Amino acid sequence: MSAAGPFGSRAARLGLAAAVVIALSLVLDRWAFDALFYPPVHEKDWGRFLRSIGSLVFWVPLATAVWLEGRARGAPRPRQAWMLVLAPIAAGLGAEILKLLLRRERPSLHAGEWVFRSFAESPFSTSALGLPSSHVMVAFGGAAVLARMFPQTAPVAYLLAAGCGLTRVLSHGHFLSDVVVGAVAGWAVGAWLWHRFGRNRTPG
């Protein structure tokens, strides 16, 4: 069997699973909007912290700490550590591009109804567009790299990223499907960048 065979098969399975989860989230959007609402979420310490997982405010200090630890030990991680910044940045940029293409507005603007902005209206502005969630894409882009750099951290990394997504739903800043699409796309960005640039970058 060729080297591409197993990889292609795994990618197909992951793609199918992602499609099913996204489809389910689309079905549940209205329920989530009605049932999951906690306006003071961003006034709570835990809410502010979880939301910060979706920003460079979290990932830059973490990458710096990993870089310093790796440099002190002479490990390959000084070079890999900056993947913890590159992946969130790439995921965030990807989110902005997807918003311009998908053009669904935020749920709070239309009482939980799906409304898509015309391409003729503000064609290059992502203001008030919500699909996918930029915070969640950033969070899962970073988590995908962290989980590969330190495999034992994977449960914590992904739970924190999921918590970021929960705050976006609880605040009515995003539909559930905005969060799920952001999680899938962010994970894909982080996993691809690690596969391409991170995992084999060790000293010769």
C-alpha cells in the first residue's frame, strides 16, 4: 500500500466525521440560541479567561515560556515553540477569509435567525459576520499544535479551546455552528502546519 493510502483514508474519515458534526450543529442552532444564554459570561473571571484562549494574549506568552524552557534544555522546542503563535495567527486569518465567503451574520442581530449578507454590501468587511468564530478558530489552531508538541496536554488544550467556544455561544456572539465550524477549521489549520513544519524539525 502506498504511503498516501493510509493518510488519504484517515483524512477521508476525519472529513466525514467533521461533516456530520457540522450538519448536526446546524440543526441545533436554534435550540442552542434559545437554551444556552448567559449574558454575564464575560463579566466572570472564568468567562474572560476562556475567551482569551481565542486570542494571541494567551498564545504569545505561552509560546514564549515554551521557547525559554526549550532553549534552556537544548531541546528542539525553541524552533517548534513559535508554531504556538504561527498556528493561531494563520487560523485567525483563515477565519476572516471564511467570513467574507460565507457571510452569515451574528445571531444577536436577528433574534437567532440565519441572515446572510449580500456580497454587494460591505464586500470586504467582516464586521458583524459570525461564521466561523474567529476566537474559536484561533483557540483550536493553537490547541492542535500544543497537543502535538506535548501529547499529554491534549485533553486540557482541547477542553480550554471548547470552553472558549462555549463562551461565544453563551453570550449570543455566535451560533453553535459558528463555533463548530471554527473548531474544525482551526484544528485543521494547526494540524496541517504541525505536519508540514513542526513535527520533523529536530536538530540533525
